[in-house]
Amino acid sequence: MAKGHRSQIKRERNENKDVRPSAKLSYARVSVQKACFVLDAIRGKDVETALGILTYNPRYASTLIKKLLESAVANAENNNGMNAGNLYIEECYANKGPTMKRIKPRAQGRAYRIEKRMSHITIVLNEK
């Protein structure tokens, strides 16, 4: 087959695929800055410690990230056959999503813009 053939290109792309278990939450209704406060607290920790931190963290983003972490652990167990006790958080980050723009009426006929920000949160696990 020729080097530029579509099946050859797909085969090469799938060989370089990342096999680490991960989970992604798209369009989370929390800003990137607020999500990063919680993500910084759990980065590099093992899964048990991270779940404990997220359980007792009062921030709203921690509830979203806790569910996402549990999903990533389930992906590691079911899809990759990994043991949950050996997992740790290798990468976790939040990227900017779309922003909903709303109008707030103000005095003397003015209108202020309210921006309701969204983010895409990703957690990547690995074994020790």
C-alpha cells in the first residue's frame, strides 16, 4: 500500500494513541479559574487522597470534578484492567469553553453584559 493511503495513515495514527485512562467533562458551567483552584489541590495525588479532598472541599467545582474522577477510575478498571489502588492523577486541566452572554438592565437605560463562562475539564490517570 502507498504511504499516503488512508488506511495506512489511520493505522499509524492509532499506534500513537494515548492509552492512559482519562475522562473529560465538556461544557461544565464553572469558569476555568474556579475549576483550577480545585484541580491544583488534587494534581499528582493518588486517587483515594484526591477523592477525600474533593469530598470535603466546599467549592462547587469539586462536586463536578469528583464525579469526573470517579468516571476516570471506572474507565481505568473496565477498559484498561487497572487496579484502582495503584492509580494516581497524572494530568488534570481545565480549558476555556464557550461563554453565554446575557444582558443585565442598569440605571438610565444602560445594559451591562454578564458573561457566564464554561470550561472543558480533563483528568488523566496512570499507574504507579
